[in-house]
Amino acid sequence: MTLQRTAAISLAAFLVSTTASALTITIDGENHTVPASNVSFTEDGITITGISDGSGDGDGSGDGSGDGDGSGDGDGDGDGSGDGDGSGGGTSGSCSDLLGGQSGYECQDPIEFTSLNEKKFEVRQTTYVYPFTAPSEQVGGKLSSAYTTTNPSNRTLWIASEPGIPAAQVDPNCSVDGYENATLGWLTFEYKRYCVMEPGATYYLHMRIGTVDDSSSNVTYSETYITNYVN
């Protein structure tokens, strides 16, 4: 901001160069250009009006606008809210996590449920749990387990929506036991006398030695071949 003030300055304090319409005045090493009409000579020295004040009030207001930049700290707080989104990624649906260290069960690699074709499985007193995804379309089939000559014994197969659910606690249509062949019928739509699964959902095939109600056996290891006959 330009101050309209009058200054009486000693001739010894400045140098003046003139043009036709303006004067450039050097005061203490600083140049000031003012209209020639703003300079008048008196007995006490020279009177000058319209010299810019070196205190620069305008610059000061500019610094104040910098406080507005400080509002960017608020943006930083917004980024911090992203931690909430991150915490959502901590929920895990893996077989082992869902099982939670429950004794007597052991998660195995996922299986391609509808592609089982005389696939050999080990059967032990420990319940092996195989995650799989039910077919996404409305279909049905029969899961057939045939024993081998390696330590034949009773064995139990059952399907549950979570790992670690005992065979005796699932829908009776979703569990089967047998010494020779054992067959479990399943569907991805509602129908009586079948194990009904939701299309595209995750389920767990459980398998162990023994019957549905009794896991005790003198046999500790056996084998079975499983085929899934899809209609």
C-alpha cells in the first residue's frame, strides 16, 4: 500500500535523478520513483509525497493468507480416516482361521468339488477338512466314497457350512458313513432327502474314520476313492 505522507529530508541523505515527468530518488540505498510534481524544494530541504512505506503492510497480509495453507492439515486428517478402511482387511475367512485351533480337525488344500473322479483320500482318526465352492448353477449329484484294500474301516463323510462342525450336528442329509460304499446326495436347490447347498457358497467336506456318532476305531489309517457324479 502506498502511503500519502510528507517527508522533509536533508539534501545530504539522498541523490536525485530527473526525467521529464518523474524523479528517481535514492534514499539509504533504496530507489524510489515518484512524479516530479510530488517533489518540492523548501528552505529546510525537500518535501516528497507518495513514497512507498518500506514496512509493506500488503506483504504482511499476504503472510496471513499462508494460514489458509495451514488448513491443509485438515486434509491430512481425512487421510487418517483411511486407517478405518484398512482395519476392515483384517477379517479372514480361511479354513484354519475359522477352525481356530479346534482339536481333532485339520484343514487341507481346497478341492474342486464337481471334478472329483476316483480321487484318493487318506482317512484317519483326525478329521480332515477340505474347503470347496458349491456349483454356481442349480445342479445336483452324488458323492460316492469307496474303500480300498488298505486298512478298510468305517468312515464318515459330511458337508458343513463351517469347518469343525461335528457330523452329528449337521443336517442328517449332509452326512453319511459306511464300511464299503457310502453315498451322499447333494443339490444346489431345495429338495427333500438331499444335502442342500447355496449356489456359489463355500462349504467344507469333512472326512474321518468311524461312524457319524462314534469316531473310535482300532484303525488309525485308511484310504478311500471319491467320485462326484454330477447330474
